[in-house]
Amino acid sequence: MRKIFMIFLVSMFLICISVSLMAQTKNILMIIASQNFRDEELLKPKEIFEKHGFKVVIASSSLNVSSGMLGAKVKPDILINNLDLKDYKAVVFVGGVGAKEYFNNPVALKIARDAMKQNKVVAAICIAPRILSEAGILKGKKATVWKSEAEALKSKGAIYTGADVEIDG
């Protein structure tokens, strides 16, 4: 649990710094699963971003209320297939077992690829780095993930470190 907390805490801190250096738009896109996202991986970073003046937009594959693994209820603001990346400076894929729905979701994978191509800050928490690896954007990059997904990252060319937090790029 400590590892998960450290992963998202440091990732979010770095995103805050990176995003604050970017001009104009102060929107951060957080993508959650339609069910079973990890509550604290959404709610704590969201709180930190908002405290620092950022607007957080929550996207999902459904606009129905999503339930977190620990009981949080969240109504997404936008569907992943209706968003425009130009409106955001950062994209964060939130973990939890439900994030597996995005491992082979063409829309989610395109969001990750396009965000990287557009030089957005791209982050993922817990098992969600697997989404980035499936999108092909971790090839040759240092990365970490919840241990159950380590082999999947390596198979897509990521340099798996097993560190609590990893930054490459």
C-alpha cells in the first residue's frame, strides 16, 4: 500500500510542477475506469491539483456513476471518446482493477499516444502504466507498475525498474 501511495504522490507532485510551467490551460484530465477505480489514486491527486488552482476533468468510458474499489462514487464529466486533448496539459490514468478495461481500448490507447505526441504530461498510477505500454509509448523508457503487470510492460519494450516511482521523459 505504501508503494502505491508513493507512486501516485510523487507522480502527482511532478505533474503539478510540470503543468505549472506550462502556459494558458490549467486543465488536467484524469481517466478512471467505469467501475473499480482506486479511490485514493483519483481523490488525493485531484485534491492536490485543485488546491494548486488546476481544474480537474474526469473522463471515463461511461457517464454513469462509477464506484471506486473502496466505495467512492464519482460521476465522470466527459466520455473518453468525446474529449479534445488540446484542452488539457496533462493526462493521468488512474489505477484500480477496473483500469484493465483500457488495456486494449483503442480510444484510451489513442489518447495516451496522442498526448505523448503533443508533449503533454502523461502519467499512470498502479496498474495503469500497462495502458501506456499497450499504447507503445513506454518502449525504451524506464517504467514501473504494480507487480502483477511487470511482465506485460517488459514485453512491450519498457525498461521495468520496480521502483516506487519512475520518471522518464
